[in-house]
Amino acid sequence: MAAKKTAKKSPDPAPAAADAPAPTAKKAAKKAARKTATPKAAKAPKAEPAKPSPKPSADAIARAAYLNYRRRVEQGLPGDSHGDWLEAERQLGISR
């Protein structure tokens, strides 16, 4: 029969040191060491927020509304000029 392996114990166990840090301090130190020791994936630099594009002119909106009108008439869809204008503003990125 094989002999069991046992861990060797030191003959003189060290008494608990009076200046040993408290268990919560140990946890905090371990956590801080883990944060600094483990490099995280490199983050991409933060992109600057997109600058709002200038508002399109009334002429640009009118041209888009006219094209919407032409498309609507050619397809035989119901609608009105106000709806064409609002659709043109939506297409050009103007929110109300």
C-alpha cells in the first residue's frame, strides 16, 4: 500500500505579529496591487464629439421638398406640400 503524502509542518510556528495589518487592510492592499499589476487593454483615445453641421439653408430644404413632391406624384402617393417639407427637413437632419 502506498504511503500518504502529508505537508511538512514547521516545528516552530511563528506567533501572530502585533504589527501585522488588519484583514481589511490586507484586502485593500491586495486589491490595489491587482489593479496596478494587471494591465488592462489599451483604450482608444476618446474622440471629440462631432461638431453639429451647419443648418441647411431654406433653399436647400425647398429643393429637397420639391424632389419629395416629384417622387410622391410620380408614385401616385397621397400627401401635401407641408408633409414634403417636413420630410425634407428630416432627410437633411433638422429636428424639431
